[in-house]
Amino acid sequence: MRLHSNDERRVYWSPVSYQVTTHTTLLLRLSDGADSQAWHEFCDRYGELIHTVSRRYSLQSADCDEVLQDVLVALSRAMPGFQYDPAKGKFRSYLKTVVLHAIFRRKAQSQGEVPLDDVGALTGALVIDQHSEETWEAEWRQYHLRMAMRTIHAEFSRADVTAFKAYALEGMEARASAELLGLSIDQIYQAKSRILKRLSQIVEKQIKDEG
């Protein structure tokens, strides 16, 4: 897959086209270098995560798009011939490093702190500090929750999902949630219990598949 230059089409994150594949399978397809659909699936899976982390560093929308492109470029160079071995390190750690470095470079460019032709040299000097680690971990947890909620929406009724969001996620009291949604308090409790249990299972599997 060719990534964009100034006159090439860019690849943007689009939640509509998301397809479920195991993490290892997707990495293997990316390593082939010629599977354009795999790159689209990567954007579907991680594009929002990369954008949300970028926004935490006060980057504008256009710069967030550029960070995603920079990450894709970095991965496109690393993936051909890549063999995933979890024993040598987790993909999430590698992705974190690539994403944060792309963000730091983009901020330095946008603030005029480094000439464009010196950006490559800047990469090796970047240090991911504790704040950056915490920022990444917070967004990573939210990423897994958003991913898991896609499955929840598919498996549970709209009433159950709405009750769960109101009571468990938005902090509305059970009685108020029941009155608002026209449900009994017991239905609110049951929806929370069932969905929390299923969420835990989904997130556990996502992390396992991730490697």
C-alpha cells in the first residue's frame, strides 16, 4: 500500500468499515505490504485512538490527521517481512512509541522548534516521560472500552444498553434512570450486571488477541 505524498489520497479512520480480525492476523496481513484492506482495518481499529491521544497534546484536527499518516508511514517501513513475537515485546508498547514520537515531532514542527529537515534527528532524542505514559494508558483503556461497546451494542437490546450507559457510565441514579427510560429499578440493575460481565469478557479477549 502506498501512503500519501502531497498529491496522493490520504487514508482516514472510518468506524463504519471496521472488520473484526484477531490482532495477530491483522499484523501478519500488514507485514505482507500489499494488503490495502489490512491498512484500512488498522485505521478503523487504531485511528480514533491515535486521534484522541493527539488531541490530548492540543494538536489541531489537521495535525492529528498528519500524526496518523506519520504512524502509517513508520509502520509501512517496518512491517514488510515483520514477524510478530510477543516474547520480544508487546505491539501496544511499540505502537505507543511510534505514536508518541509522531506527536512530539508534529508539535515541534507546528511550533517552529525544529526545521523540517532536522525532524529525523529529533526522533532519537525524544524521551517518553511519566505524563506521556499515563496519557497513553488512559486513552488505551478508553479505546478498549469503545471497542468492547461495539460488541455490546450488537449483542444487547437498545433498552439494556441505554440503561447501562445512563446508570453505569453517566452516573445517573438507578431510580432516576428507571423513571427516565420507563423501566423498573430491577431492570436497571440487571442490565448493568449483565453488560459489565460481558464487557469484562470482551476486553479480556481484546487484550489477549492484541498480544
